[in-house]
Amino acid sequence: MSDIIATLTTEVDELEKNNEALNRDDIAVVKSFELVVLELLAKLKRNQDKEENEELEDDFEDLIYRVILILGQLDLLEV
């Protein structure tokens, strides 16, 4: 596993843990967490688009999918 994928996997793992512990009753906390999720998604996409990371496409897709799942859960809260 490349260093960048290992680092980003750790970040996504941490995000998933924080999502599980999130106080979903506090809208301010949810909105703040949503910004963190979006920042990580942007970071993943920027790194995926780098030419030197082309061979890591599948790894990036898996991580992006996991982050999008978290984002989808947050969007469900905004009813």
C-alpha cells in the first residue's frame, strides 16, 4: 500500500469513527462535521487526479465511496 493511500485510509477510518460518535441532535456539530467530511472528499479527489497516482485509482475510488456514504448519512439528517 502506498504511503498516500495508507495516510488517507487512516483519515477515512477516523472520520468513520467520528461519524459514529457524532451528536446528531446538535445541528451546529453536524454542520461542522459535514465541512470536515467535504474537506476530506476534496483532498481525496485532488490526490486521485494527480498523474503520479493513476495506478491507485481503485484505492482512491474505495476511499471516496466511504466518504460519500458518510456524507449521505449527514444529508439524511437535514429533513
